[in-house]
Amino acid sequence: MSIKLDLYDKKLLYELDKNSAISLSELSKKLKKSKQFILYRMKQLEEANIVTGYNAIIDMSKLGFFTFRVYFKFQQTTIEEGTKFIDYVRKNFQQVWTITSMHGKWDYALFLGVKTIAEFHTIWDGIMLAYKKNIKSYNVAVYAPVYNFNRKFFIENPQESIERVYGVGEKEDIDDLDWKIIETYSNNVRQSSVEIGRKLKVSPDTIRARIKKLEKKKVIIGYKIGLNLEPLGFTSYRVDLQLLSTIRNKEIFEFCKRHKNIYQINKSIGGADFEIEVIVKDLNHLLKIIDEIKSAFKDVVNDVDYFGFSTFHILHYIPD
């Protein structure tokens, strides 16, 4: 059952997805409502399982990681056997940051972070040894750079499109405390520095200074909410554009960045020519947006493919 949002809910989601670490004072000014009102509405959205978290977007390339994306299409595999595959990957390979079930062209997507190609081969060889006979086809891509935008689909006239880029940074030197702060802070950025300091046994001033340093180094590139689309009556799709030419790529990029239903562009190596992430009400809505793109860029768009994500079994670090 979908949940109907009022204007204040929509404005609140819009502001939080631009910056989920925004202060209550700033939210109060933007929405022209009291802090108590804001807190009450945030709690309602959390209890309705619409807002599932307040997250920092971490550029793992700044920490020395390459991100790979692997799609799998299985054959002669039941749902139960698919669950065993997910459990196998989860149990054996800590480098796998995200596992998601899909529908359409692919059955599963894995996003994994490694520091060396040899590390990737160890994971790949393990999966192939255990599941080669079940895998009908696969696609391996370097998942970078990624351009993530604040989501705008729930508001009528969005004013801003915030661009967060990750996957192309040079490695930064960080110490053990930085790592602990990233692990503690990234999944709940609305914790106070006092709370984080208590957990890590350091002063709140140290926590605040370290977070500012991580932001300055662009290890933390932005803040967004975890958003459950199902109660809102929406779903997400990946759309792959096969192009005749890349001559209009900058125009396609700007079109997608401004579009209220498109929230991410993936410039992967080994994937499609142009990959976008879309939030829609249903398949007809998706097809309408695809037709918009094909009409606007009919001289360069040769073909379009699309598929959906259903269940995220693990979700760490990767924005979407």
C-alpha cells in the first residue's frame, strides 16, 4: 500500500536528500516550521519505513579501492538455490559491498571493492569454482566514475540538482581513527559528535575536526537519505543507452541531471555506452521517459535496454 505525502513531507525529503546532515535549525528555516514539527515529521517518515537512514556518501577510491560491478544471469536455478548463492558470497567475500536481486536482463548484481586486481581474481575464481555451471552469462565493469544527484521525483518544481561524483579520486592518507569514524558515522550522520566520541573514546572536538577534514579531502562527498520507494508507490530501473556516437554525451548528461526522475549516471568501463538510474511509478512511466530521451537524442541513441532492482541483501558504501 502506497503512502500519500503532503507538501511538508515532500519538502523535507527533498532537503534531506540534498544533505541528510543538515541541522534542525536550517531545516526549520527552509520549511518555515518549528524544530519540533520537523522532528515529528522525520519520526513519522522513519516509522513508515520511507526514510531508512541518513548516510554519508563515501568515495572509496580515495581510500585506495577500485569498485567493480558484476552482473549474473543464472540458469537452472531455483529461488532457494539463489538464496544459497547470496549466502555463499556474503560468507566468503568481505570485499563485496552490495548484493542485489534484479529482474529482467540480469538476476544478481555484485558491487565489490578491491585494492589490487589479484584480489578481484581471488573472488572471481572462488565464485566460478562454486557456481560456473549455474551461470548463463555475466558482465564485469569498472564502476567509475559515478555521478549521483539528489532525488527530485517527489517534488513538483525542484530548484536544485546537487551533483556528487565518486570513483575517480586519488588515494588519501587516513589513519585508524578516520576509518573508525567513517564506519561509525557513515550510516547515521545525524548522530552528534558527542555520541560518536563516546563510542570511539575521543573528544567531540576531535570528531568534528576529523569529519571536516574528511569532507575537505572529499573522502565524504555528500550526504543523502536511505529512501524506501515501495511505500511511496515508486520503483527504480537501470536504463542502458547504446549510442551511435558520443558527440552529444554532454547534452545527454545535462538533460539527465535536470530530469526530476533521473538520479544517477554511471560512466562504467565495460558496461553500456551511457547508463542512468531512474525512479518511476510503473513501467509505462519508464517507457514514457525512455521515449523522451530517444526523441531528444534520436540522432545518437541507437537502442535502449532496461532492468530493475528488487532486493538489496547487503548495502555498504555504494550510493545506489
